[in-house]
Amino acid sequence: MLFGGNAPLIPMIGGPLIIFLTCVIIFSYIGSKIGTRIESDTENVEKNKKRAALIFWLSLLCLAGGAFFSVTRLVSIYVATLSATKEASTEAGAITSTEPHYENYATIGDVSFETQEPFSEKQGINGQLITVSLFKKLQILVPISVTQAGTYQVNLQYGDEKIGTAPMKVITQALHVGSNIVTIEFLADESREYGYVSPKSAGGVAQVQLGYLVSKKELMGSLKSNNAINQKILEQFMKDEASNQGVNSNATVNKFIVKKEVQF
């Protein structure tokens, strides 16, 4: 907790340490002055012994007092931080337990592909011109079975041995309850080869991630029924959710559902 993400403890520790170090410096200075006086009064041995003993015990007492104050302060800070962390954790737990189970909203079926608008061109391969069959359009078909109608977001990353990794596609689409198909298109001018080969012959891989876009109104409505969560906590929760995804607090929040990788 001292050096983690909740690190405001570090500047708070500075106060006790400064007081402790100040005591050490002051009494070191006083001890130095008295010590100099003792050295100049070499004839009075007994008086010097008493002075030295007094300096020792005063210094020890001040050091012990400073250390005790510092430790007490640190303990109080640590206990307060633990209490605040536990309270925040309890609030987060209450929110999480009340939120809908979004992973039950939809599932991804068997992802497939289609190639369209075939053409051929000559390419230099191993020092020879070879005719290669390509397609101007590659479509990835993502079947989605939905139990909760709403707006969903599909992120798809495609790559193969021929073109490497294509730019990620992000599709936002309203889906109804039942079977839906989301079609993601990759066009020739988006490929460094200005065309695509069949994913099966090129070892194509598609990584699909599905999320549910929940609005602030919808999310707040699903949580308000829980009396353990007050309005202030809900508002802060929404701000955190929106901030984490780089959107304003009135926008939708993408709730992760499932991720799937397909080798064609």
C-alpha cells in the first residue's frame, strides 16, 4: 500500500520524518556545543561526566520520542488507508454483484468467411513472374446468438501469411433477440497486396471480441434497485467507467462479453 497505485501515503509520511530529523539536528547541534565546552573545561572531570551523561540521555529520549511519534503517525495513516480501501472495495463489490451478467447476453457462433470479386495478377516470386489469384473483397461472417436485444460492438482483427495483420475493424450494430450475423468487410485497397487470398490457403486467423454497449440511463436503472448503493456512489462509478474508456459520463459503456479466436 505504501508504494502501489494508492500512493498518497508517501507525501503524508514526510511530516513525521521531517519532525524526527529536525529533533536529531537540533540536539546534535546542542550536543556539539556542550561537547566543545566540555573539551575546554578539562580540569573538572566529574562535572564533565555528568554533562556527558545528561547529553546522552536527553538525546536518547528525544530520538525515542521522535521515533514513537513517527511510528504512531504512520500506523494511523496506514489504518485510515486500509479502512478507506475496504470501504471502496465493499462499494465496488456491491455494484459488481448488482450489475447484470453481461456474458449471458450473447454468444459467438462458428465464424466463417466469404471471398468476392476474384482477379489475378502477376507477382515476382523467387525471381519468377507467377500468376496469383486474389479477391478484391474478404468478408468475415460472425454469427451472434442474442438473449438481450440492444446495441453491440464487434472488434475483429484479421491476419494471414500473405498480408500480415490487417487494420482492426470495429462494428457497432443493434441486434435483436435470436440469431444475428454481423458482416465485417476487408477491401483490396486496405491490403498491402491490394487483394486477398483465401484465408484457408493463407492460414488466416480472426480474433473476435464482443461487447454490449450499455447507456448511462440503462446502467443506473439496473443498479438503483439495490438500496445498499447510494446515488453518490453510483455517479462516481459511472464517471470511473466512462473515464476508463475515454468517453464522457453520458456516453455508452462497453461491457465485455466474450472473445474468440478462429483459425480458418
